[in-house]
Amino acid sequence: MTLPSELPKDDLVEKTQVALSKLNLTADQTEEYTENSNSFLLPQYKDITKFLDEATDEFEIGQLVHLESFGLYDAMSSIEIMDPKMDSGMILDSDLNKPPFNLRARLKPKEVLGIIDHLFNCEMTWHSGHSLSQTLFTCMYFHHVSELNPELFINSPNDDSTDSDSPIEFVILVLKSYVLGTIKCCHLVWDEMTKGNVYEEEDFSTNKYGISMYENFPDSQCIKLIEDAEAWMEQHGCKWIRQKGQHDCENVIRAILSRLHLRKSFLLVLLHMSQSHCQQYLQAQRHLNTSMQLLNGIKEGASINCLNLGVDVSGAFDPLINRKLVSQTPPRPIRLLTMQESINEMMNMLKSINATCEIINYKSATSLMNFLVYHASQQPPPCAFSRSILQSTICTENRILGKMSMFQLIKDSVTELTNPPYVYFAPKIDINASSKDDRIDENRSEISKLVHNFVDSTVKPLTDLYRILCHNRSRQRRNMCKVLTDWDLLQEEASAEHIDTKLQSLTNEEPIITEEGPSYSFHLSSWVYHRKLVLLEDILFLGFELDLYGTHEYVMIYWYIDYLLGVHYQHLERTHMHVTENKKSKSQQENLRSAPPPTSTVSLLTSQRMMIIAKQDICRGIHRVRFIIII
């Protein structure tokens, strides 16, 4: 962008100064404003459009008069002006003919149903990752719900577009209770999402733009309001709808009542799930089952066209409400979910939350890990809210499932795989118990100290691994690569030259004589090595799921996975040998109370080896086929 080339710079500047002097911007414009008494508050601007047109007549396209300080930011700002997508202050032609929102309008039942369904679609669209300003905040009743009182309709003017005979309870009770219930649900979800369990703006958007979600409104009062709306609908609302004699009146009644029941059940689910230490998960499950039954009923209503009974209300939703909110970036165009898509989205969310409630019935560390792996690989992927709930359930305030310490979890995980001697994780009361042999008492204390040091080093890597499995798939692989280093360092700390070596001497462990020489159990480092190999395999397999590999890389990746699975199988074979071999001396059995290997440990090792063989055969077969194709 340059000055017009046909004019000298000095001449152009001189002409511009003359034109500005003729414009007389400092002239008193009081007379113009006093002509209209309603304009005295308007800023005293002067129209310079004609002046700009005359001054730029000699300009060519692409030329610009600017100061020397003109930079990229100024250029971008000028581009944004009068751009419908970026200029939030621009008034569009469609806005000029848009009817104003009438809060005092009496709504028909179908209009109330239309607002309820549209608000439900906005809520589920927010759960799918879009911003509040483009979803829930577009509902005008959201911002004025506290004003929906009987006094609002006193001496209100009649409106031809509404049914003046319609009871105001459809607005001040039915619609108000549903909107307020939705707001409370969103606030409880927002509280959970701000814990930092998921990635802001990547999985979810929590920006409220300074708008209140009625945090101080009591939850019990909101539930009571919904119950009052249900009671009024059953006693009076249904009669009024039937009196109108419409052919689909029963479907309308059933649709409104089912949505009120669903909102109350879902609100109770969130209230129970928000309690600390998983105290009310059983109560939450009962309401979850109710919610899923109601949602199935609404979904089945699609066959008789009950999903499209609602009627749009002019002005009830303003998709351009974001223009009035403080935002750092222009909003991107979005598409709200349809009613059917919203039902499917909520059903998937309820199923994920229900599965989360079931894991509090802790069976084993292996079962917990298997559940997380299964949950993370589901299709369609679990929503961000259900993943955040799962993460809060598993580990909060260093408690697992709200009741178990990390020490107990690590103990169970190690014991299920390697079956270490009892004294490794013996309670302190057993360690401090008197014994005839003072040397044994001293060894027990030293063993306990070493094991506790190992557990302290394991807490963070294991907790991180559990949290990673609650992230989205892309983040899972990225964070797995990061935490892999921690597991590698942990293996070195628990290797033969460190903790396991000391434990062998303290427990007087006798090695198993094999063809390669004496073999020791290495209970702790064997467990760490197993977890590290599983982590490596998951990273490689996730690369296929996320389409990170090129076609030419498949042969190399399958070969590497085949190699890792072979190493993993040999490791589990060695662990199985030490678990099943009765290699302890009589004195060791008496002093350390070593029990025979439990059936669960043997079964776990057997199933793990069978799974590895199956994966290895698949990878080896694919590798050979692709290798032949390349040749």
C-alpha cells in the first residue's frame, strides 16, 4: 500500500490539509442536535462520508494514505470493520426486521415445548465442546428467568401472535422450572469441568463471559419448583390442553411431562455425583436408571413424531447474543445438534456416568485398569464431562474411589501380578510384633522402609497413568510418551542393583536354577517393567488409531510391535515361573509367612500371555503380508 504515484507527496499532503480545513470539524453542531429533543444524549459526530469520497477520488485500488506508524495490527483492525463475521458491532440487514423479544408473551403448550427442546439441543451442543455464548446463552429466557413471575403479566398488553387465553403457568411455572433446572445442571457441570481434569478450549469451554448461573439459588428450591410444575401439569395443564381438542394433545402432554421428569432426574444425578468421596453414587445410579428410561421413552416417541411437536417462538433465541458479550476472538460458525443427536449425546453421557458409578465396587487393581482402557477406547468417544467425572472418582485428594489409599492400590496391583512375600506389604502392627528372632524384626523394619520408598516413588507415575486414560485419545498418546520416562526411571530405582537386590538379601531368597543361571524374582521391578511394556504397546497401537503413521512405516511399526510383544511374553513367562515355583526354604516360610500363589495371580498371568500371543500373531501376519507386498 503506497501513496498515489501520479501525485507528488507534498501536493497530496497539501490537498488533504486544505480539504480538512474546509471540513471545519470544530464547528458548533448544537443547533443540529437541539432540533431533536430525543438526541441530546447522542455523541456529536459529523458525517464526513462526502469528504472521504472526494479525497479518495484520485486513489487507485490498493493505495492508502497512512502514518509512518501504521503496522500489521492497524491493517487487521481495518479489515475487521464492517465484516459480518468479525465486526461484532455491525448491524446486519436481518437484524433490522427482527421482531423484539416479548418476555410478557403468553405461550401455548407447543411453544413452551419448542423452547424446551431448543434449550436441550443447546445444552448438548455445549457438552460437545462449543461455547456458552453460542449455545445456552442464546436463550433469552435464560437471562430473564428470575423475572418470570405473576406480576409480569398484570396489565400486560395483548398480542395477536400469542394465545391470550393460555394460562400464565405455562410460562411462570413450567417453562421457568425447566429453564432454571437447566441452569442448575449447567452450573454443576461447570463446577466439575473447572477442576482441570480436561483441557480447556480443547475438550470443553467454561467461559461464562461474566454471566451468572444463579449459583446462590438453592438446589432444593429448584427441585421443588420442577415438582410444582409437574403437579400443576397433571392437575390443571393437562385438562386445559385436552379442552382445546387438538388431535395431538395427548402427545403434547406426554412430551412436556417427560421432559420435566428427565430434567429433575438429571439434576438429582448431578447433585449426588457432586458429593465428596463418592458418598452418594448409589443414589445417583437410581436416578441414572430413571433418566435413561425417560430418555428411551422420548427417543421411542420419534416413531410417532413426538420430537417435532414444538413450535418456534420468535425472539426466544438470539444466535447473535455473543455480539453483546466480551470475547477475545470472533466466534466461529457452529451447527446446533438436532433433537435426535442431542438424545444420543445425552444417552452416551448417562451410560458413561453409570459405568463410573459401578467402579466404586472395587474388585481388583487389574479390573480398574482394564475398565479405564475399555472406557477410553469406546466409540463414540466419551464426552468431556463423563471423563472428568471418571477422573475425579478415581483419584481425588490422594484417595482412590473415595475410600482407598494409593498404598493399597499399588499393593494390590503388585500382588496380583508377582505375588511378593507377605512381609513386603505387611501392616505395621505385624511388623512391630514381637518375635523370637531379633534379626528377623530388624529385617522386617528395613523391608517395610524399602517398600514404602518404592511406593512413594510409584504414586505419581501410576496416578498420571490413570489420569491419562481419562483424556481424549490424541492427548492420551502424547501424555503417554511423556510419562514413559517416569516409568523408565522408576524401573531403574527398583532394579536389581537397588531395592530388589536389597530385598533379596533381607528375605534370604533362594534363586531358581535355570539353563541361563540363577534367576531371582525381582517382584517390584518385574511389575514396573510389565507396566512399562504395556505403555509402549499402547503408544504404538494408538498411532494406528490416530492415523499417525505413513503407509511406508507400517512394516517397521508392526515389526517393532512384534518384537515388544515377544519381550513382554518372555517377561511374563519368567514371572509365572517364579510365582508358581515353590523355592522358599522352610525357615523362610515360617518367618515371612509366604503364602502359596493365589489362583487369581496365575489366572492373570495366563490370560495376559494368551492375549500377547494373539496380538503377536496378528502383528506378525500383517507384517509379513505387507513386507511381501513391498517386495
